[in-house]
Amino acid sequence: MNRVFLSLLLVLIINKSFAQKTECGCFVKGLVKDTHTGQPVVGATVLILGQNTGVFTDPNGRYELRNLCPGSYTLECRIVGYQPYRQKIDLTAGHEENFNLEEQEVHLKDVEITAHRSEAPSSQPLTTLSGNDLEQTRGQNLGESLKGLTGVTTLQTGSSISKPVIHGLHSNRILIMNNGVRQEGQQWGSEHAPEIDPFIATRLSVVKGAAGVRYGSDAIGGVILVEPEELPFNKGISGEANAVGFSNGRQGVLSGTVQGGITGFKGFGWRAQGTIKRGGNIRTPNYFLDNTGISEKNFSLAAGYRRGGLGIDLFYSRFDTKIGIFSGSHIGSVTDLLNVIKNGEPFVKSGFSYNIGRPNQNVTHDLFKAETHYHFQNGNRFQWTIARQINDRNEFDLHRPRNDSLAALNHPELTFKLTTLTNDVVWDHKPIAGKIAGQLGVSTLYQYNLMSGRPLIPNFNQFNIGLFWIERYVKNGWELEAGIRYDYRTLKTYRIVSRQKVANTFQFANFSGTVGATRNFSDHFSVRLNAGTAWRAPNVSELFSDGVHHGAAAYEKGDASLKSEKAINTIGSIKYADARWSVELGGYYNYISDFIYLKPQPEPILTVRGAFPYFKYTQTDASFKGIDLSGSWEFVKNITATSKLSYLRVYDQRNDAYLVMIPPNRLDNQLKYALSDRGKLHDTFLSIGNLYVAQQKRVPPNSDFLAPPKAYSLWNIQAGTSLKVSEKQQLEIGISVQNLFNTVYRDYLNRFRYYADDMGRNASLRLKWKFGA
Amino acid sequence: MKMKRNLVWLLLIGTALSFTNCKDSGDAVEPDDENELITSVTLKFTEQGTSTTTSFSYKDADGDGGNAATQFDTIALKPNKTYTMTVELLDESKTPTDDITKEIKEKADEHLFIFTPSPATLLTYTYGDKDKNNYPIGLTGKAVTGATGIGKLTVQLRHQPGAKNGTPEPGSDDVNLNFNLKVQ
């Protein structure tokens, strides 16, 4: 996958007119343009924060804000898909001697802004977590960090393993782009969390809805973009150190980043980053959960070079985690499961311990990426990215082999080693008539899986090639977009059946398309509409599973004749924002034909551990429709109320039934009091929040050992401030308490809801020290 | 034109690079090896005062899934008799056959058999063996039948590493089979 760095060149020009005393005559004008292509950015919003003043850049990328009074302002430049850019401007200091009646252009400075341009269709909702909002999630895993966004929930296995869920879809139905490369782990497993350290990113974005054209297969529910900041080319040394402590699990997280340029080596930038995490047993309101510790050690290195239109970036990251799995969740038979459900709490009792014993999973993920791009003078741009990922997953069962000599080896009972090579070439053609911009690309993926231990999924080799073409037309607040893609995939699997090697070959081919429109009526009000398709080939576990899934007490059987899943997604949103109000309302309808799910079979399967309910991977047509609503209102100065509602209804259209494991509806409310800056303290706030999660009542009857848990309501409080220690040093402090009243609850999408309650009260302290340029 | 040619070269190199690491995962397929597999459970009843032994088995040679169980006997016993009952567990998917009974004997302090007749009057079971902590095991024991009747005998092997306390609660099932039981 590739990522495009586009830059905005924002030239601020200040002029002060002294003539009119009554009406202020200062103005700011300038040009917003793309530094690399030199093309003016049309339709960008430039506004003065805190005032109801904003304009769009004209077809030449020019803007002008008039009738400003002398004073300090923050100017913000926004365009969909770019990182918002802010610049403080001072219309008073040091310019009095220049006051004259004539317009005089004073270049404040040339500000080069490097912004990550998201490649998702611009007409699809893009929700971003960055800055202070991201800081508040520091120390949590990727899934947990994204949980606060509307329409995003998590699928959990206990408290330490969580997978993001977008609009009710997860695992192989969403795609994670880690620094521009599609993350390839063993995503099919519900207890296989994304192998990404969120500290790598300064921006986490979620593209909601099918985005198959730009990203290829699997982008059915949406795409998560994990994006680091651009490297600090030619800048001094800077960095940050983070320390986070959590009371629950007595967890500590340390993370640091150092970055800079190299003096005497123009155009060079580098960054080194690392994170250590260690936690022990999690406590529910009434008891500890045995063996729920975590140990994580991650690091990443990046280096890059820029010269003229040429850019080269190298990136390496290693993610290494060891996660204990709650030992009370191990069951041998349905009787075991029914007994623990009947007991209401786990049979295994424990105190606090940092020890991680069996069962556990030990996962490392290595990513190496090399990217190069070249901007031609005429506006064309070429980008080539290659990446290699090695995902090494080792799972240790509760019980070692009975045989002593085998047990002494302490081998994992399951090992998966997945190696993936991706290759992406993207050509951004020069704008046609200054209005139509577009890109063409080819992506290849090759991967092979090596498996050992208990038979679960086969070994496989997989090759995928995709070709896409997207064009975008921008004019006067309108943005129209259309794209098409073709993918071809071959999969060859190798299994042992009755001691014989059996090979199977599969081929999948699909077209995807997208059309969308965005209309910016003003800087306050915009409407967007997108229809897109995406597809997904059945994964090896859906094709070849054959055995008892012990976590679910179910016998699961794959079907080698499954076809590809195809989604048609329509998504629309309306956004209004002014200084005190903001409302975003989004609605979606995602129709997935040949949706793959586990269908209960009438007869149970008999095993030596008794009879297990029998489920078979089957295809149906499913509809996912929902509403995401978020709004905030500063009803008294400095006090803002925020509400977020996620509503989802899912239906199996072919069988006239509901589907299992669909996130229940939720409502998140927050009240935030922002204190005014005092001395060296700024960005000080206090907030209190409540999360209400309804009971999932739309489930097929008798489909589960235990009915979905009751609705719950959790309270949380947060406070934070930033202390400017010196010109180049800043300390940020944050505290929070989650589940303030130690409420006992269980969540429908936590696979351990059969065995134990969810996490109890969790207080945390965050410290962040930023230094340098 | 020159630039285009360069691009073509870049593309070719890129494609070539993406295949240099290709490996055939088919070469590395190893036969499966499930640690805890039990494919056959046999209960052997020897009537007291005789040497006739009758065996009743559950057999699923390829383990869970694949082919269904090939044998699941009904336990047929005489009323009001005392039997010596022993249990034999095998993993027949391995060559040679893995004797699980022996492994359980070695790890007796982690395992406990539970025999539950239903209705309870059909059979009374008394453990005939003990582990080093003086807790019962159940590899051998005494079964006394009651009056004529039909019902079920549930055979459970509880795996209780580090937690065995003589009760069924700790641990999880390694075996959980509902044999039909006929006393006549």
C-alpha cells in the first residue's frame, strides 16, 4: 500500500490598514497550494478559529479574509482528507511603524505543511483520532484506542485482546493500513488482535464503509489508517517520552521517541521509537482473573531522504507481545461450559500476579517497508512501495503434553508463521484542466503460511494482483469521485488428510467500484454521499476448519466450496459545525451478498469430550444498516456537552433471521469543562462521561448457551493539563478513572462473557514530556 | 521517453523482488500431532469371583471430526453383582498406538475419573486406587449393580493440573461420554 504525502504551501500575507478606525481593516490573504505538484488546492476551507469567519480557496487556490481587527488569531486550513493545519498569526505586534494607507504585502513566513492525504474516497466519512484525543488513549491497545469513535466498537477476548469493529464488521472484513502497508496477520481469529503499537501513530483514522477500490480485498466494513508523522527532515533533535500507569492490572507503559535531521546532510530525517508494556492480572469488581497479564516490547526505526521531487523512506517495526489468556476460560466439554455459566463466576480463583503462564499467546510481527516517490515538474507523481511482513504467532494451551519428555520442551501447541510481501505502484497523473485529478495503481501481494502443531488451518500460498483507477473532479465546493478496480487471487492450500498430503487450488476474481459526491455549502455545512463495493475471498479457516473451537464450545466445520463475499455499501453524511455547535449525522446501508457465517446444524457432533453443537460455515445475504450521530454543544462558555450514538440493525435477508455477535446500540455522553490558560498551564480540562450500552435483543432464538448480557452503564472521569516548561519543553499530565463505580457488567462482544465479569475500576495516570523543535 | 523506460525498469525490478522470497508452503506440511488426543475409551468389567471380562468401548480413530465414531457400546451388566472396573484409554491415531492409561498413571495427581450413573440406583461406584496425595483416581474400582433397569453412565476424565482436591469441580474434561447402561 502506499501513502501520499502532499504538502500545502500556505503563504500568509498581512496587511494593516490604518485609515478606518471604526471598522477594522486588517486582512489576511494568501494561497494554498500543494508544494510537490505546485497545483493550487481548490476548495480548501481557511478559517479563523473562534470567529465566524471562513472562506474557501478559489479556483486558483487563493483566499482572502477581510475586516479583521488587530489581535492574535489562529488560522486553520482544512480540506477533506488532509490533516488540518493551524497557524498562529499576530496582527498587532511589531508592525505599527508599517501602518500606512497603501497595501503592503508582508510575508510572515513561508510555512510548509506536510499533511497525510488519506486515500480513502473523500466522500466517505473519515473519523480521526489525533492530538489530545489520541493522547487520552495512550497506553491502550489499538482496538481500545479507537473505541471512542462513533460506529466503532471492539470484539474482545478478555481485557487484553481487542479487535476493532466498524459498523458491526471485524476481522477479515476490515482492513488495517499500518503506515501505508496492509497489515497481514492471522486476522481471521477472533482472539487475534492487530499486531500494532499505537505509539507509532500520531493519527489513527477510520474510514467507514466499503473502500474496496483503493484498498483491495477485505475493506468491506471500513479501513483503519495508522499513520505516523512525517519525518523531521532538516530539523533539530526532538522527541517525547510517555509514561502511563493503570491501577487495574497494575500495568505500566513506557514509550519514547527521538527524531531529527542530520547536520551537514541535507534532506535527511530519522526517527527511533520504542515501547515497553507490562501488566498483571486484571481485576473485575469482585475477583481477579487468573493469568491475564501482558508483556509487550515494541520498537520502530525510520529514515528518509528528500531532494527536489524525490523522496525515499525506509521503515522497520517490530511488535512483540506475550498475553496471558484467562485460565478459567479453558473448557473441555459443553458440561464444563454450562457449569461455569451456572456458577456465575469462574471456578479458578486467583490473587494478583504478574506471572504469565499457560494458556498464553506469544506473537511477533516484523514489518519492513521501503517507499520511494518522485514528483515530476509537470505535476505527475510516481510512488512505489514494497513491504515485507512476518507474523509469527505461537499459542500455548493450558495443558502441556501428558508425555513428560514432550512437555519438558514447552513447545507451543499452535504455531503460525505468515510471511507477506506487498508491492504497490501508484501513478498520480497531473491535473487535467486544473480540475480533474486521479491516480492509477497496481498492487500485488504474495504470502505463505507455515503452520505446525494441532491441526487448525492448512499451509497456503496466496497471490493477489489488483489494478485500480480513481478520478476526482473538484469545482466550487463540489467534489465528485469515481473509481474502479479489478482483483485476481489464487490460493493454494496444503493439508494432511489421513496422513496424506492434499493440495487444493482456488481462484477468485472481482471488480469493485466507487462513486461519490461531496458538497461543501459553506465552511459550516457539508453533505457527502458515497456508494462503493468491496469483496473478500473466503479465508482458509472458513474453507477448512474442522474441529472443536474450545473457546466457543462449538464444533466448527469449513466449506471448501465457499464463494467470495461481496458488499455494496451506501453511506451518506451531513455535517454542520460552527464555533459552538457541531453535528454530524451519518447513515449507511451495507448489503453483503454471500455473507459467510457459522450456521447452527440440527445434529450435534459427538466427540470423546461429549457432544458439541455443530456449526458449519455457510453463505447468506446480510444487510447492515445503521446510524452514527455525534454532536457537541458549548452551551455555556467553556462547558461543552458531547453525545455520540451508534445504532445498528443487522438482518439475514435470505433466512429471515437475525445474526449473532452484532454489537448492541450504544450512547456515549460527555461533559467537558475547559479551564482558561493560566500562566504556564494550558489545555486544562475536566470531564465526566457516561457510556450506555443496550442489550442486544436482535439475536436468533436459542442460538447461544447464554442470552446476551443485560444493558450496562459506565461512568468515567478525566482531567488533563499541559505545562510549558520552556520554549522547547512541555509536560502533559492526564488522569482518568474508567468504570468509576466499579460496576459489574458483561459485554456481548467479549468472548469471555460466559466465564467472568468485565474489568472493574481502572484509574490511570499519564505523563508526557515533549522536547526539541 | 527516457523517464518512461526507467519506470518500466523500476516496475520490473519491483515485480522481480516481490517473488524472490517466494517459498512453497507445501514443502513444509507436517503430519498433525495433537498432544491430548484420546481416540478410544474402554471400560472393562470383571465380575467378582469369575475371570470373565466384558469390555465396552467408545472409538473414534481419527479423533474429533473427520469420520464419526466407529463404536459406542451399550454397557450391559447383570443385576445385583459386584464388578471390578478398569478403564483403558488409547490414542490410536499415532503409530505405534499411544497408551494414555500409562500417562495418566504417571500423572495421577492431575487426573480424576468421575462415573455418574443415571438413575443413581443402577450402579454404585467405589474408587479402587489413590494418587500420592491420597486422592482417588478411578483407573480401577468397584462397581455394584442394582436392580434391573436402563439408563446412562457418564464417564468423565477431569484434568486438574495443580488443582486436584478429590472433587470434580477443578479443571476441565478430557473425556465426557454418556454410555447407555443396561442392567438386566
